[in-house]
Amino acid sequence: MRRYHQRSNNGKSSWRTETLWQDRITLKPDKYGRKIRIDFVFTPPAGLPSTEAPSDDYHIWVLQVRLPLPGIDYERNFELPLQVAEQLEIATTNRFKAQSSAVIEHRDTNSTTTPQITPSAAGTQFYFGYGRSKGMGISLMAFGLFIAVFAYYFFAGFLDFLPVTTGLMAAYVELVALTLFLLGLFLIANSLTVEVGLMGIRKQQHTFGFLLEEITELDDIADIVIEQNASSTSGNTTRVWYRLNLLTHDGQAMEIGDSLEGQSYAEHIRQKMLGALGTSWRPTVQRKLQEKKKLPVPIWLKWVGKLLSYSFVIALAYDLSHMFPELTEFVLPFLPYKSNP
């Protein structure tokens, strides 16, 4: 985790926390005399920073332990003093094998049911169902509705004063509210079906009744990689979700999985997809992702952008010209036109 001190425009400062990596496992405790003991192993990716001393911008490693108990559950956070190991140290300790308690698979817990994995005629089907991001979707929809209602009552009191300016501002705010509402609805009302087999990968995205299908042949697949997708923090608990991207030999990327909590679970689903491709396929080093060519902006769109940028000034001038006609007589001599004799 990265902790840093940030100062806002009004001069106030606050601490921010950014989660760079997160994993989650469920273990079966081992008996240790009259007590219990757990041994665990995490495999973080390379390139993460070591634990640093507190400052205005530093990194820490946090281990959170949760244990369900009768009454109040046990939950504690421990800061770990981790360091990046040198190659000599890795070679020296390589003979020691890390031990781990029995890991309880995600399907045996209540943490997630995404995706549903079933055999199909072409191989293995991974179904990421509707509502898998319903928490974030409902939050965005509720926030969009709040903005819409607030804007309606807030701007209603100014319609008699500056009708055009107020109406334009209200339209912009309502458009933002509508965008948030539709985005939240999209997160809830879409499903993803990925079929992986010896011939390649077929992706089907259902959104609002529409179907988008993409097929990638086996010979075009370079690898499947894990990327961080989203995160949320509630109290001392931080949750991080990951997605799976299919990379092709020509440098293109296609998302074939999302809403996977914890890197180990994302890696578990990745390995299942790789296994479904068959033993004849091997990952390769893919070329750098191709940059999308920027299309030239149409002239009419540039004029629309300029008009929108000056829309508030034009609307305000129009309202003021009706409120104070003498302003119009004052501004007319400065307008860039010549009157007919």
C-alpha cells in the first residue's frame, strides 16, 4: 500500500491510501498442541517496493487476519517489514521449501461465485453473470439520481432570473447525472460468456439485449495476463478486483474476465483458461501493444466544441440583454459588422 499526504486547492491536507497489490486466501488451521497455527504463502509480482519509514509519501505491507468466532470475530491488521531480496539471498535460501496450511478453494467459501465454470461442446465455458458488479452499479445509479433531483430543485429557483443560462447549466448537470445512471445500469445489466477450447477463445458480451461476439483463433493467442481492475476500502478492509486480458501476437488486447477478487483467485481462473487451450499451445512473448491511430477530428465537431465552450457566455449575454436593454445599445458599436447607410 502507498500512503501519501495530499493538499487540496483550498489548502486543506489529508492522507490518501492507494492499494498497489492485494491477495486473499482462506486457510484451514493446523493443530499446534492445544492451540492452532497457520502457515501461509503469498506470491506477489516483481517490482513492488519494500516497506519504508513513515514520511509524506511511503509504502507499507499490511497483513489482515480474520477469524470467525462465536460472538465477535477476530480481525487484526499487522504491518510487515518486507524487503526486496537480492539474487544471492534468493539462491542461498532456495533449498528451503515454503510451507502452507491447507488452502480452502474459493468455491467452498462465500467470497465469490464468479465465474461459473461448466464444460461445453467446444471446451470450457466461463460465465460472468449479470449483477456481478451490482454494488458499484447501484451506487452509481443512486448517485446519478441524487444529482438529478438536487439539480432540478436547485436550478428551479433561478429560472425566472436567468432562464437561458440556468436552463443550460441544468441541462449539463442532468446530462452528467444521466451518464452516471447509465454507467451503473451497464455494470448491472451485462453478462460475459467466454468459451475456451482447442480452437481458440470465443467471447460473447450481452448488454441491454444486444450481443457482441469476438473470436480469437488459437494460433493468434500470445498469452492471458492479469491486471488490476478496481478496489474499494471499508474501514480497515481493502478489497481489490482483477481482470483477465487476452493478448494476441499483433499486440491487441481483449478483456475475457473481470470481478475476480484477489490475485491468487485471478491466477486460478487464468490457469484454468490456459489449461482449456490444450497442451499444444504455449505462451509467447508478445510485442508491445499497438497504439490506436488517432483519427482526425471532423471540422463540424471542432465547431461544436467551440460553441459549447462559449455557450455559458452566450447564454449569459442573452439573458442580460433582455434584463438590461441598455447593455445591448452599449455593446452594438463593438460588434464586428457594418450597418448599411
